[in-house]
Amino acid sequence: MTPAKHGDDRSEKGGGLPKPIVKKMRWPFPIIWAVPVVAAILTAFFLRDKIRERGPEITIQFNDGSGLKPGQTQLVIHGVQVGQVSSVDLSEDQKHVLVHVSLHRNEISIAKKQTLFWIVRPEVSLQAISGLGAILSGPYIEARPGDGEAMWEFEGSDSPPIAMGKGIRLVLHTDHLAHVQIDTPVMYRGFQVGAVQDIRLSAMADQVNVTVFIREGYTALARTNSEFWTVSGADIRGGVLTGVKVKLDSLSSILSGGVAFATPEKGMGPAAGDGAQFELHDEEDKDWLKWKPQIQLPPQPDVTGSAADHGSGGDKKNESKHDELPAVKSE
């Protein structure tokens, strides 16, 4: 082993090796900025997808816009979202609410003249309980697609349309309205075949005009010489000597009233057309309740929802019963 020479710098400094010089590498920008940059990139992709999905904007006029929220309230058809409320404004006269709805790009076909729009809210009525889904999600707009030319401005309804489907509308005139409200049933032999759709004063304010809707399948029951009367649901007659007789109708009629009609079996007139007009009597005549005309009806669905099998080689006797007593279809 060679001894260290006198005067060696390393020996003089204690014989240790020189220390390395370490330089820290610096990032071109602080790492904390990586979070907002990633968020911005993700937001850009999200907005790009939204812009691709977004279609044209339509405007729907309502009388009441309570509960409708931009960016949250949905436009729905058969439970499927087809658009979303983008903004809510007042009309220029401040009497209506203008709801602007952005449609999905592939749903532009619903923007047609005969499309119906209404607001679905939780509702408990005498006939049914509806809109329960809106309890958690809030009110939403539902649409029923229609035909016609393209439109971008519509008049909506604050409640579901009463008459959903094909049928006829008849106008009944009365001097004084009693026991009738909108959406109350129209009955034939105690069976509901329609509903009251509209009530308003005549142009000269000398009568009340009641518009009723008769559903398709039952329009043949209404003839040009049919008689219409109001149903109060409870009929109390009698006296001290004869005794008191109480006649009760259905619970719905007891609470909200309704309209009934009958058609004569002798001299039965032709089928009433859409817009035909009749007198609405305060009560029925005893003879009207005795009328039992035989009117051929189209096949009606049975209680299970399947169509009655007519003309398929089945029991002819059973087919006759289906024709005479059409089964009830759930609304």
C-alpha cells in the first residue's frame, strides 16, 4: 500500500471523496394546476356530447309555470325524455308563461301543429289519482305527438287532455248548469262511454254549453234523437204519506255529478255526427229509461285486455254476448 504523499490535497482534507452536486428538477408548472386542466378537458367532452344531442328549441305557452325549472324539467313522451326546459319567461302582456324547451336532435319530428303539450303534476281527483311520479321528480311536461306542418310555438295545457283518442264531440245546451263538472263521466245505461270536456257560456250568455266527448267504439249509441240529462247521483223523493225513497248512483256521480243519455228504440235516428247539438235536461223522463235499442257496436276488448275473437269459428253464442255487453276497458 502506497502511503499518501505529503501535500496530497485529499489527505489534507481528511482523505474523503468529493461530494456530488445534486440539482432538483423543476416542473414547468405547479402540479396543482393539473386538476383544473383535467376537469376542463372532461367538461369540453361533456359539452360536445350535449351539443351533438341538442336539437331545435320550441316555445310552449302555459297559464301557470310553477315548478318548471330550467335545466331540470323534462319533456317526456311515453315515459321517455325527448327534451328539457332551457328557460322560462313571461309573455309580453305578463298573462302567460313562455317555456322554452330544447329538443333532442333525433326528436325534431314532434314539433308539428297537432302535437299536444301539458304539465303533469300530482293530482287527486274524484275519478282517479294521477301524476304520482311527479312527487319525487317535480312537475314535467308530457307530449302527445300529432301530425301537420312543422311549428315552433305551441299553446299547452295545465292539465292532461280529457279526450285522448278518436271519437266525437257533442254540444249540450242548458239554461242552468247543475251537477256537471269538467272531466265528469258521460254514461249510457250506467256504463261510462265518454267525459265532459268543456263548459262555457254561450255567445249571448243566455245558455250554458257543455261539450262532451264520446269515445270511439261507442259513438253509434248517440243518435240525432237521443236524449241527454244530468245525473245528480242521489235522488230523494216522497212525502209523509208515501214514504221517502232514496236512489243512489255511483260514488263518482254522487260527488261530481255527470251526464247520461238514452236512445229510442222506435224511430231511431241516424248516428250523431261530430259537433251535433242537443238539449241537456235537468232530469230524465221515465220513458227514456225504458228504451232498449239494439245498436251494433264494434268488437270491444275484454277485461284481460285481449280483443274479442269475432268470426274466427268460435262459439257464435258467446260472440253475441260480447256484442250486447261490451266489456269494460281500463282507462
